[in-house]
Amino acid sequence: MTQPLPSFPYHPDPVATGVVVPSRTACRSCGRVRGYVYTGPVYAEDDLRGRLCPWCIADGSAAGRFEALFTDVLDDVPLDRLHAITRRTPGFAGWQQERWLIHCGDGAAFLGRAGAAELRQRPQAWEAVRAELGRGGWSAEQVEQHLGALSKDGQPTAYLFRCRVCDRWLAYTDAA
Ligand SMILES: [Zn+2]
Ligand SMILES: [Zn+2]
């Protein structure tokens, strides 16, 4: 019997995004076989990838015990929110260094990878990627080529978020 997964406000469905998977592996933090492990990035001295249960991530015990972080946040965000995102939220694996997007002063909810088709359905996300690539010095033609080549399951891909405050769709791609 497995209990329902803990809720992660910044990563609402880590099973759907693929970083939490069913497993009979015992968690290195609580020592229990809980039915699921987290397979995303873990920044810690120990090799903990695939060896932590989602409950020990949610309550901060794994981060505390191993001085582990699960993602990186580049933008300014209040410390309590920063800790909630980096220490108590499952991360995700990016092709390059992953970034947690911030909007309205708080971390956005990570919803998974997206390709051109998924972004087109969310024009705010499409425009966010286009604007960022444009700021990176790409020509309009390069930007459109990159956008069109985005693939949910391949490379290049986009990482889709939604602001938890204003519901705006956000995204970035590895190339930016
Ligand atoms: Zn555990
Ligand atoms: Zn917002």
C-alpha cells in the first residue's frame, strides 16, 4: 500500500513530468520503501539520485540531512520561498543547467517539457520564449527556426511553467 504523494505547490505533478517514479528502492533519508523515488537532479555530496522518496523531499528532511538542493534559482526571491523551491520541491532535468522561473515575486509551477505544438496552444509561453531568444541576439529568422524545432520529447525542448499568482504561462528553452 502506498499513500497518496505529498503535494508540491511548485511542481504539481512530478509523476507526469517523469521525475517521480514507482520504485521498490528504500529511501536513503527515511530508510523506508515507500513505493516511489525521485529521479531528478540532486545537488549534494552523496550520490542520491533515484534514492530519495518524495515525502522526504516535501518535508525538507532529505535536504536537511544531506545538505541537498534539487534545483537552482537564479532570480531574486524571498528566502522562505527560495528554500521551498530548492529544498522541498522535486527538480527537473534540463539539457543545460535548469532554471526555476519566477513571476510575481514567487516561483512558478513547473508543468513539464513542451514542444512547438504545446507552446502554440499557450501564446504567452510562446511569446516569452520568443522575447528571450530575441534578447539573446538571435535574428528573427533564427528565433522562428528554433521555436518551430522545439520538441516535447527531444531536443531542443522548452520548459513550461505557470505563475501561481497571476496564472500567466511562462517558458524557456535550453538555447537561450
Ligand atoms: Zn524518505
Ligand atoms: Zn505572475
